[in-house]
Amino acid sequence: MIAFTIVILFICYVNTAKSSYCYWNTGCPYKYLSTETPYSSVRGDIRDSIVKLTGCEPVSLWGIYRHGKRQPSTHFGRMMKEAISIRNYVVSSYEKGHSSLCAQDVENLRNWEFNGSFFDGKQDITEEGRREMIGLGKRLKEAFPTLLNNLEKDSYTFRSARGPWIEKSINHFVMGLGNGNLIIDASKADLDIMDPYATCSSYQKNVQNNPEIFAEADKFLNTSDYLATKDRIQRRSGIDYTLSDENVTALYDLCRYTWSAIDDKLSPWCALFTKDDLQVLEYIQDLRHYYKNGYGTSVNEIFGRIPLGDLVQSFENVKRGDGKKIVAYVTHATMLDQIYTALGLFRDNEPLTGSNRDRERKWRTSKISVFSANLVAVLNRCVKEGLSDYNVVFYLNEEPMRSICEEGVCSWREFDSKLRPFINTTIDFC
Ligand SMILES: *[C@@H]1O[C@H](CO)[C@@H](O)[C@H](O)[C@H]1NC(C)=O
Ligand SMILES: *[C@@H]1O[C@H](CO)[C@@H](O)[C@H](O)[C@H]1NC(C)=O
Ligand SMILES: *[C@@H]1O[C@H](CO)[C@@H](O)[C@H](O)[C@H]1NC(C)=O
Ligand SMILES: *[C@@H]1O[C@H](CO)[C@@H](O)[C@H](O)[C@H]1NC(C)=O
């Protein structure tokens, strides 16, 4: 395994060190695409990673999930559709010998098939998104067979936030559990614990729809770090057309949205970028989400406490004997980011800023807010010397999270002291 890894690292090193780098055969494409990263690029597998504790059995699962891969929204879809014409400049520049892109990369881009309805802003998940959500449900069931094989009425809660792509995501998740007649609750039009910010008008005004929130991301567009990237894209493709920042974003989105992880097909649009370029563009997204959903704006922490309060109460009900075997909420990346913030996870010592890209930063949307990203807590009942005791294990994207509690297992007392304060969180500032 180690030797194999070394070989891979070596191949990657040689490839990136070559002066004419080809995308199509790199073997090691950079796969971290911020919130548009395919789930399969970062997920673990709960069937392998489940923490088995002697004398304990899982008695309840509580989880919050981001929807699966979706089609681009109307705005971004329109920008991407318009940017497709840049392909003609890329091809003709190559034909004139002005391009340093590889022949096969240009050919793949030329042969890339345009599918108009994909960019029409339909609020739907993609085939990849459907499969990701089914796969998640299926693997959970295989990892927790005794718990999930027979879900009687009232032993579960499945609910999503509003929106066709989110509702379809939970449908497929539940389908993956493979248990005939499970009922999915209707999503709520008013306040819900899985997206309390959505109905909060002050948040909508001051954060979600406030362009000031992106000030650091905008500032970054003036750094040499970003300008070198823009220049590199322009020079490698050799096009006469002068790319604006909006064009770069649209091309990046084309790369991210037309990457097909289910059949392991890279997007030829990604060939316009080097790995360094993709890292720079990833940082812009991290900045945007850090200020909109994370530590950059203090109110996010408060919203994050609300679903965590639901988690403590849910497990407490189980301990009292009238809880659920599984609770699953499907929602937006915003909610997951806010929960991480409330828990103090992925917090950098210094705030992220537009003037300095910290390559070792902890806040990486490509790891924590990808399509189908999920945080699942498992309540275990342990019997020792005839007495029942409980503990909680957290999983992020199907890998145990070691950073919440010592060794990744929270004693009930630790769990309770961390999360109980979140019960009754008020958002009267809304
Ligand atoms: C490039 O961006 C500009 C705005 O900055 C826009 O007007 C133009 O239509 C874009 N070009 C393409 C081909 O998308
Ligand atoms: C085009 O996109 C739509 C919407 O995503 C999808 O349903 C359809 O299968 C796609 N068609 C082809 C030929 O890929
Ligand atoms: C970026 O630089 C331009 C030109 O120097 C300046 O007008 C603009 O305000 C700067 N933008 C930010 C966000 O700092
Ligand atoms: C939450 O509010 C309820 C009702 O007001 C109260 O009974 C309960 O003790 C509160 N819980 C916490 C942890 O503050």
C-alpha cells in the first residue's frame, strides 16, 4: 500500500513538473472543487469505518445531510451557458499554434456535448446526486442492520428543507434504506430546525443577500496570487478574448458541474486550469462560505446550535425509552457550515482573509460542504456490570470524527455538557 502510494506520488510529481502538462492523462486530477466536489471524491465508507465498542450496541442515529449534486441554479446556469462560446476561442487559438494546451485536451473540449436543459436552472438533482443519496442510505443500512432493518411507524423521522432538489434528495436517501413504506414528513414552510436562517429576515438581509459579505473574496481578486492564475489561464489557452473575473468563474463552474464522478469522467473544461489555478479558485469559494456561513460572521454560530439542540433532545428521548431509531434531515450546505461553527470544528487560529491564502487552513469546503456532505451522530448503549451507560460517536462523510471528543467517542457526560447548552437557543433578533 505504501509502495503503491509512493508510485502514485511519483507519477503526480513527474506530471506536474513537466512543462506541458496534460489534463486528460494526469492520473491525479485535482478533485477538490469546493461545494461542487462530488461526494465520492471525499467520502469514507461507514461500513468499514464504524466504531465498534465492546459491550455496546447502536440504538439511534441522528444525521444531517446536504442534498446531492444538483443542476446549476438559474443565475450560474446562464453564466456557464454564455461562457461555452469561449470554447471556440480556445479551439481556434490552438489551431493557430498559440496555445500550450495538449492536443487531446483541446479535442476533448471540442467534442464535449452541450446539453441545454442542464443549464436551464431546473431545480433538480442530477443522476449522480440521486445515486449518491441512495448509496448513503444503503451503506447506513448495511452498517447498522439490526437498527435499520425493521423501521416501524413512529420509530423514525425523515424530513428535508424546502426545494425540489432537496426533497428529491431525501426521497433517494430513504429509497437507499430499502424499506418499503417509510413516510417522509412534509417540509415546513415556516421555521424549521434544519434551516432556521432561511426564515430569518435579518439574516437574509444582512448576510445571505448582502454583497459586503463577500468583501474578503473580492479583495482576493486583487492579489498577485489570483492575478497570476487569471493570467496563466489566458496564456495557456492563448485566446485573444480577454477573460473577466466573471468568465473565469463561469469556466470554473463548467469544470465543476460537468465533472461526472459516477462514471469517473473528468470534465474537459478542467483542462483550462492547472492544479495551482484550481487551488486558488477553491480559496475564493472557501472565503465566500467562511463569511456567509461560517466563522466570518458571528450569527452563524447561533443558527448552528439549533439543530444540535434537537440532537441532544432526540438522544435523550431514546434514553428515556421513547425515541427514534433514525432521524435524518436533508438541507443546504449553509446549515452544515453553521453546525461546524457552533461546534468549533475546522476553526483556524487566524480568520481567513483576502490578503493571504493559508494553504494549511482547516476551513476547506472541499472536505466539509461537498454534495451529500453529512454529519451523523450514533448513540450507543453499553451494558457494564448490569448497568446501562451511553456514549456518542460522530461521523463526518462516513469517517469517525476524532476532534469532537477524546478518541472520537464522547461519554454521555461529555456529549451532554457540550450540547445541552444549545437547547432553547433563541433567535429573537430575526
Ligand atoms: C465575460 O464576462 C463579461 C462580464 O464581465 C460578460 O459581459 C461576457 O458576456 C462574458 N463572456 C462570455 C463569453 O461569457
Ligand atoms: C440533459 O440534461 C438533462 C437535465 O439534467 C438530463 O435529464 C438529460 O438526461 C441530459 N441528456 C443527455 C443526452 O445527457
Ligand atoms: C482592486 O483594485 C482596484 C484597482 O486598484 C480598485 O479600484 C478596487 O477597489 C480594488 N478592489 C478591492 C476589493 O480591493
Ligand atoms: C428549555 O425550555 C423549557 C421550556 O421553557 C424548559 O422546561 C427547559 O428546562 C429548558 N431547557 C434548557 C436546557 O434550558
